[in-house]
Amino acid sequence: MTARIRRFLSDVRPATPCLVMDLDSVRNAFEGLAQSLPRAAIFYAMKANPAPEILRLLARLGSSFDTASIYEIRDALAAGARPERISFGNTVKKQSDIKAAYDLGVRLFAFDSAGELEKLAAVAPGARVYCRLHLDFSSTADWPLSHKFGCSFPMAKELLTQAGEMGLDPYGVSFHVGSQQRDAGAWDMAVSRAAMLFTDLAEQGVNLRMVNVGGGFPAHYRTEAAPQNTHCEALMQAMQKHFGNRQPDLLVEPGRSMVADAGLIQSEVVLVSHKQKGGPRWVYLDVGKFGGLIETLDEAIKYRMTTSRDGGPVSRAIIAGPTCDEVDVLYEETPYELPNDLKPGDMVEFLSAGAYTATYCSVGFNGLPPLKTYCV
Amino acid sequence: MTARIRRFLSDVRPATPCLVMDLDSVRNAFEGLAQSLPRAAIFYAMKANPAPEILRLLARLGSSFDTASIYEIRDALAAGARPERISFGNTVKKQSDIKAAYDLGVRLFAFDSAGELEKLAAVAPGARVYCRLHLDFSSTADWPLSHKFGCSFPMAKELLTQAGEMGLDPYGVSFHVGSQQRDAGAWDMAVSRAAMLFTDLAEQGVNLRMVNVGGGFPAHYRTEAAPQNTHCEALMQAMQKHFGNRQPDLLVEPGRSMVADAGLIQSEVVLVSHKQKGGPRWVYLDVGKFGGLIETLDEAIKYRMTTSRDGGPVSRAIIAGPTCDEVDVLYEETPYELPNDLKPGDMVEFLSAGAYTATYCSVGFNGLPPLKTYCV
């Protein structure tokens, strides 16, 4: 918990549950990454947290924006981003949305299929397009991104060749090593595949100029992960090794690593109970899977937690959300220990909760309002 | 698809995705259940679909309401429900919310733990309380509800005895056989346990008067389920067998079975693609897990689907949603077949989608607005 968040919570005592974001932390994350990767253009993956205050801050700092929908494009523009700093990074887009983005000045689009290329050629003539490659990193990322998106290597070659013939600008290639990637070595394999694609296509007269390495930089959850600098060094080494003195434009799309550690979810204990004598202790909070913590599905993301009773003896607890849905259990298999004297009304904080929380929240399941965000 | 929904879609051509609810179907479901269970008080589990038009219709028809939060209680009252027809059915409630409900006139509350009973005794003196029993039906329900809620039989006995000593009215017992329960025989086991609790407590001078059998009546998804009448007959037989001529008040809390079949989600194909030559066909829609179809998690609920190209040859497809999230795949293991000539812009309908869709929807993930509901 940062000093600014601590002060806000003690001064304002906001109703729970809520998400508090420290904008200084976001600024530090952006500037830290810009220092570690001076050659890279940073496209903030705004789906991670599109709070207007965050978008405005990053636009002022010179960030570019990776967007997933025409709605996000409009929000980025409203926050001060210029259209030439926006990438429409979703490989699944309605043709009408591509046209709307193009009309707003956006000229950079992702694709991974023949069908998407046809739509782009129809309504975004001359736009820079990049093809997303499918790579398999599922074993070393907590939230893998290697299945629904991306095409095979041979298909990428074919589509990038066709792109030029269709009046588009075949700009480059993208891949994602997986959100919350733990293995810094994954970068070498991915960059080597990208470089191979550059070489193969150059032989056919298609000159790619850009590598988009996605996000995947980790945040500070319970699970150990290599620090961001280790990832950046591994990436730069891989770029040097595989592209040598012909370095392409380098794009990164950090989402989680830009905002996760800057945010804290404050929640309140609603009930502590046992279902039977000698049974496990259940701790029910006023935030759950449908209130912003959907990434606890299958206990994938294991948040660090603090409570207002920390310091005394602790013991195992099953941690659950407030809704009448059996699925709304946060941690049962993962061994979380909470203070023995925790009781209704006590505060429980989820740390590094600034990414993929507020907008994932349900619009009103069980009548509960969406998670409120405060930026300090 | 009902004739009224068909007419609305062809007359209005609403932007997709959207949910269209046929209020006549809701009325038929309510009246059908009231006929099948003439002795039961119907408490609509409004979390299934709290659209104001549905709440107003059911209030007019004489329905009572099972609510999960103080917000739902206020919505039910705003729709015309009287407080004596409202149950605060969540076993996990903030004390301040119990007090607010009590101040609004609500006098019927669920609990399953000592901690909850203490809160009720503190701020809802004299209220009727019922204890939720834990029963295990997980093997025969598509969306089981037997783990997070309910206490053991011995604990229920103890807590219901204490309730009276604490100034509350120990009214009865509740259980849930599971949402979308497929085994009509589950009712006998559950009712027999409830009757045993009545007998045991009567020996201690505690006279329970109510059995709340929850919901669990099925909707028409792809998976076969016994029809509602079979369930109602099994329930009435079990009540007769185990309670004889001393029938208690009977409460049912249908949610899914009241609204699921009355609703249809209209969506549009955004992309049809292959990731590699000879690979499976992917069909991407403009609705997905975060846009209302969260019950497709683990492919639990298998919706029936129709398309605007039905009639010609079909083949297997993986069906996915529109967001940049790997988890947003609807059906991959389940063998869905879709028309071979399906293409972007074609319409795809999810049938029996009126329950647990609109309010489960994310508030804005990927910038996408929540699912809009039309009641016709």
C-alpha cells in the first residue's frame, strides 16, 4: 500500500468495496519501462484499466495506446491521445468499427486471419497492419494468451504477402508471451520466430519493419515472477541476437505491469462462519468474482492481502464473495491465512489490484453496484 | 423464438448484441408454476433477471420476491412488491443492510451461521428466520449450489433453537437442489431431511412451520432435463410422504425457470477464421463471456443456438466472444455445428438466454457497453 493510498483511505474512509489507484505509481511504472526499453514505443493496453485519469496522465507522458474496441479508441482520444498513437489491437473487429476508427485517423491495425484482412482492405486502405503469431507459452504464464489469438507461421507469411497486394501496408508482426509471464527466457524463442518471418518475407520482397512484443510483464502477486528489468534485458538481448544491426521498430503493450501495483481494492468482512463443527473457516467479503476479482477464476491470480487485524495469530480460511452464486469463491485450494480474530466490519485489502478489476466487474449481479474507482 | 420476439427483431432491428424478453412467456411461466404448485408461495429469485418490466409484471400477478441484496429489495419495492412479500435470501448480509431491510418492512431472512444469526438478532428483532441446510446434489445439476451456502444438519438444529432464545422467530428451513437440477428424485431426499429437522426440533419445543425448497427447476438448454411438471410432482409427493397431514408453509424460489425460456440474445458474427491450414473453424461473435454469457464458463450451460443461415450444411465450430481475453471462448469441447456459409454480419441467436445474463455482464470490459435488454 502506498503512502498516498493509505492517506486517502484514512482521510476519506470511502464506502467499500472500492479500488484506489495511485497515479504516481502509474507514472513511475511508465517512466521505469521507458528507461528500461528506450528504443520501444509504449502502447498502454488500456483494457487493463481505462480510468480517464490514468488515460490522461499517460497521454501527457507521451504514451501510445493499444485499444480493443471502437469505444476504447474514443475514450483514448477524449483523454488527449492523438490518433497516430493508437493501435486497434483486437484481431476480431466489426468492419463498421474498423471504418469508424479509420475515419478518426487510426492507421495501425492487428489481424490474424484472411477474413480480418479482407475487412481492413475494404475500409482502411493504406493502413499499417501487423499479423499476430500464435506461440505456445501456456506453461509459464498465469493467464495464458496463446490460444484464441494468432495464426500459424505459414499462414502469417501468406497473409502478410497478401496484405500488400490488397493495398495495405504490411508493417510487422506481433505476439504475446502471456499475461503475467514468469519465464524471461520466453522472449528469445518468440523474437527468433519473428526474425525468421522477417527473413522469409524479405526473400519474397515484403519488408516488415515492426515487432510488437505485446505485454506479459508481471505484477506483484503472491506467485514469484522475474522482475521487469530481467524481462526487459532478455527482450533486448533477443532483439540484438536475432535482428543484429537491422533493428525494426519495437512496440510493447504493457497493461498489467503499468497499473496493477498502483491499485488497491478495499473490502470489508461481511461474515465469518463455519458450516459445521470443526469445519473450515469461511470468510465472506463484500467484493468477489463478480465485483472485480474475476481473475481469481480457478484461483489463477493470487493477490497479496492485508487486513486491519494483521499482527496476531493467523490460520487458514476459505475466502468468498458476497453474491448468491456458488462460483463466487475466491480462494479455497490456495492456502491463505488470515487473522484468527477477523470479524464482520474489519477491513481487508487486495494489493496490486489495479489491473483487470474495475471494468471486468458485473454491471449489477445480485443488485450490487459496480466497483467504484478513486484515483489519488 | 416466440412470435413476439421474432416480430420485434424484424420490426426494430436493434443493434447487437441485445437480450429480448417476452413478458407473455414470463407470465405463462409464473401461472404454470402456480397451477402446478397451488399450495406454494412463489418467491421469484430476481437475481435471475431484475428488469423492471419483469418485476412489475410479477408483482401485479401476486408473486413474492427472493432478494440477494438491499439494492434488490429497493428495486422490488419500486416495482410494486409489498415488504411482507420479500425474503432477504442471501445468507451473507451486512448488518447495516439487514437493518435497512427491516426498516423497510422486510420480516423474512435467511441464515446459515451463528454469525449471521447474531446480526439478525441485533437489528431485526422478531423477524422470521429460516436456516439453509447444506445438501450435496452436485452430481446432477449443471450449476451446483451446494457448497458455499448452507450448514450441517446438527448445526441447523442448534442455530434454530438459539434463534428463538435470541428473540427471533425460527420459521423454517431452506435448501437448494441446485440450479438446472436434472434429477427429479433429488427432491425426496431433501424434503426427508427437512422433515427430520422438524421432528427433531419439535422434541425440543421448537415448532418450525415453513419449508423453502429453493429453485432448481430447469430451462430448455441443450442438455436434457426432466420437465418442470415432473419436478413439481416429485416435490408434492415428497411433501406428502414426509409431512403427511401436517403440511408446513411451502416456499419456492424459481429464477431460471421463470425467465430463461422467455429470453433470446441476438448477436452478430464478427469473424470466421482458421488459425492454420486445415485447422478448426473459429466463429467470433459480438457477445461473449463478459457480455452476458458467463454461464458458459467451463461450458456449463449449453445454450441452443440458431442462425440466419440455418437450413444448409453444417460443420463443427469453436465459438468465441469479441474481447481480447483468452478466457472468452464459449464452446470448444462441446460439439456445436454451425452453417458452413456463416460469415461476418450474419445473425446468431442464443435461445433460453433470459436468466443470469444481463446483470452478470461486465460493466465495460474492453470498452464494450453492457448488454441491453428489451422487454416485449
